[in-house]
Amino acid sequence: MVKTLKLLIGISMKLLKNIYKNNKKLCLTIFGLVILVLIGVVYYIFDGLPSLEELENPKPSLATIVLTEDGEEIGRFYKDESRVEANIDSIPKCLINALIATEDKKFYDHWGVDIERFFQGLFKTFVFGRREGASTITQQLAKNLYGFKGKNESYFGTIIRKIREWITAFNIERTYTKNEILEMYLNVSYFGKGAYGIERASRIFFNKPVRNLTISESAVLIAILPSSVVYDPVRHPDRLLKRRNLILGEMLEEDFISESEFNYYKKLPLGVQLEKTKRKYKGSIAPYFVEYIRQQLEDIQYQYGFDIYKDGLTIYTTLNSKMQKYANQAVIEHMESFQQEFDKRWNWNANQTVLNEYIDKTIKARPEYIKAKSNEEKQRIYYQFLNREDFIYNIKKTVQTIEVGFVALDAKNGHIKAMIGGRD
């Protein structure tokens, strides 16, 4: 057998030598092209990697928080992501355990890539046709931080992306400690419902800071991570409950919880209490004041080199939450009687010009009117609205609604203590 193999190798080498002698130029050309292609591929891979500066100073967008003088949050500034960073010391151990038990059991042992898990996943994909995620927490962080996305890509694109993920994960492991990697990962992950980062997720889903999460609540948030759509607590609570219990089982298997804890927590409901207000400063006790602050900061942010929509600033203001609430209550208590008195005195017959001007302006601002291609169509739409009683009634109601505005100042220093900019 060995002699036969040696004979075959010898024949193959002679054949290659003959081909090379007879086609020396062709062989050199092919070899040169292969080298050029390899150089091109290597350059393409490394050209898409984050720089050393980007690795050492990752900059996920962070929401700016606006606080009153007594520490109450009244608003946030952000464009696409409302994110607040959580320090690793404020993240409960049970949440980290849930993450490691589910996503990366060998997190503390590998250098960014779990080779054994990778080949296991590859084997299951090719043999059983069942895709299984083999990315480590560090690889997922690389993808989340530096935009290595895998949507609608070719087979070649997938290979390139994975190589970039591996290299970046290795560099992240060289640059940061394991705790720093966990902190960054939990701060950049998306949990759905506008929750970017674990601190926002904790407040949105459970109305509490991350440090106060229980074992069950921690398992719920980690359960959402793979897909905030598939495991949406509102649309698919049964799926989420099943996955939460699966994670509790993984924690038991890794000795992160006892059997009695597992039996207790798996019987609990999800306990999700969605935060009512999530967007910017809708629902704020002082929306006009927050908007005033935003405008002031926008005017100076470039001069001082900060971005209120990305830099995660905390803005401490002079507004007093108690005084603002008293001001809001005063508007509610008095404006109704003021409105009734105004309605008694207001006469539309004597103010027909005001009504006609407002009707004309409102109709011409309607999208149907603006999109109309001909004057005839515009005319038809115009009279269609003009003859609608509900439309005219709503206009009268809007025009007739009285507004209010006032500012309470500290006479000693001019600090704004309360601000009302309208009835809403």
C-alpha cells in the first residue's frame, strides 16, 4: 500500500514537472494571478476592519438625559437609539450568568472565538441541515459595534464577514478585560421596544434599574436577545416564557442556580410591565422646557465639541419638579372655567373673516389638496371639505381654544423653576 502511494506521488510529481517545463510561462502567469487574488482578498478583509483607535474608543450612540434640580428625569435627546450605559458593577451577577449560560459557556476560557463550538455548529449545519449559532459573546460584540451585518449576503460575503468577526473578536480580547467585554456587549445590544442597552431594557420592560433585576427578570431579558420580534413579550408571551424557562434550565446545568431556585422561578409569570412613555419627551412634566433646553444645546454643541444625540450627556437643569407639577395642576384647574367664559363671549358671526381665513389655510395644507394635479381636482377637494360639518366644527374648536403660557423664575438669579408653554 505504501509502495503504491509512493509510486503515485512520484508519477504525479513527474507529471507536474513536465507540465511546468512545457508551459513555464503559463504556470508562472497562473501562479502570479493566484498571488494577486490572495493579496486582494487579504486587503479586502483587513480594509473592512475597525482601526486601533476605533477598538480602543468604541462610540455607540448614547441618549442625553435631562434632569430637574431635584433629580427627576424629564426628557431624553436621541435620534435613532435611546441608550443609557450601565456600569458592570451595577449589572447583577444573575444576569451575567444567564447570558454566559445561554450564549457562551466558555466565555472565560476562549480568546474571542470558540473553535470547538464553531466546528460543532458547522457539522450540524452540513450533516443535519440545522443551523446553530456558534458566535461567542465577543464575536457578537464585534458585529454590534462595527456593523458586521449578515443580511442578504453571498456565500463569499458570509466567509469574509466571519473572518472579519474572528479577527476583530481576537483584537477586542487583546484590548479589553472579560468584564469590560460583558459591559460593552450588554450596553450595545438591542432588546426591542426601543430598548438599546440593558439599562433601558430593564426600565422599559420592568420599570426598574438594572441593578434591581431578579433571576427570573434577568432570564427574560436574555431570552429576548436572539430576536426581539420572535420573543416579543406582548405578541408572543408563550414563546418568551418557554425560552425563559430554557435559560433557567441552562443556568441550573451550569450550577448558577440551585434546583429549588429553578423550580421556583420557572413557575413565575414573565412579570413584564412595559414602560408607558419611551419616546423623547412625550409625557414629560415639562415638554416645553425640555424643548427649550434642546434648542439651547443645539446652538452651542458644535462650538464645544459635543453631540446631544450621541454622547450620553446628563443635563442638570434649574427646573423644580414640584413647582412644575403645581403649575401643570393650576392649568388643569383654571383653564376649563376660562374656556367656558371665553366660549360665552365668542361670536362666530362677528368673526366670520377669521373662520374663513383659517378654513382656507387648513384645506390648502391638506395632503390631498397639495397632491392634486389639476385645478379642477383641487377645486373639487376644496369644496368637499368646505361642505363637511365635522371639518368646520373641528376648525372652530381649534381656533376657539384658548392657550396659556407662563414662566416661574427665581428672582435672585433668574433660574427657571417652572415653565408652561401651552395646554398640552
